Amino acid sequence: MTWMCDICGYIYDGEDFLKEPEDYVCPLCDHGKEYFHERDMEVEIGLAANQLIASK
Ligand SMILES: [Zn+2]
């Protein structure tokens, strides 16, 4: 499972993100956990596929 910072795109790889303290901040942009969202690979593949179709 990976988590991505919405602000700078930093990727946190691993389920340990859930165990990080509440005051964890992104190492790149110093924004808190609330700015991170879980990345679902299947969703990403689906989005990429949709973009491919839309670009035709
Ligand atoms: Zn960030």
C-alpha cells in the first residue's frame, strides 16, 4: 500500500503510514497526514485507461 502527499506528490510506501504519529509531516513539504491519500493501484490503472480512451 502506498500513500501520496496531495501537496507535493511525495510517496510513502508501506502500511506503516497508519502507525506514524498524528504529528507526522511530509518530509518534502511539511504538510500533515491529512494531506496524504491512499493510492489504489487499480484506480490509477483505471484512470490511466480512461485518459488513454479520452485522448483518442
Ligand atoms: Zn508533501
